[in-house]
Amino acid sequence: MNTTKFRKELMNIMPGYSWTVHRSNIYTKTYNTMTATGIQTAGFNRLSTARIVRWEKDGEIGYEVKSAGFGKRAPWLSEYTDSTLARALRGLQDHYEAVARSYGSHAFALKGARKKSDDK
């Protein structure tokens, strides 16, 4: 796959990001990678950053997806790897949704316990 096809794949599955495909491919006899960075902005504020590495080794293709939150220097929050871009992105999204549910239930428990003690 070349960078043009990679960009087309990215734009097709995630059109809400502005994508930069990096030309610094690493290629050896058994390993080939391409990297892309996508950003979402509102004005001058960077809302989200995604980094996708597509690798091909011995005829096998994989995608590693990372994302970071608000700001240019925000740390990577998590990453997920799978055999297709769609599955890698869905896996990362599912992970974030599971974490949100977990944190939400803890916040709800703390809120409920605090209200009971405030009523006394």
C-alpha cells in the first residue's frame, strides 16, 4: 500500500480528522510501516489527536491506534492494535466507553454517598 491509498483509507473511515501521512516509511525485507497523525480542532484549540501506524510483516497487516486528548502536548491516553483499521478504532472506542462507564459508576456512588451525609 502506498501513502495515497493509506490517506484514502483514513479519510473514508475517519473524515472528522485532518490527516497527515508521514512519508518516513520504514522498510526492510520483512517489515513495512506507514504512520499518520490526525487532529480535530475548534479554532486554534486541538481537541483530539489520533496516531495510526499501519504495519505489514510477512503478508500480515496490522494497525496500531493511539489517541490523546485536548492540547498539542497531551499524553497518549491509550492504544489498541488489530488486523484492520476499523477494528482497531472500534477496539479503542470500546475501551474508552468501558472506562467511562467505570468512572461514571464510581462518581455516581461518591455523589450518592455525599448527598446522604449532607442531609444529616
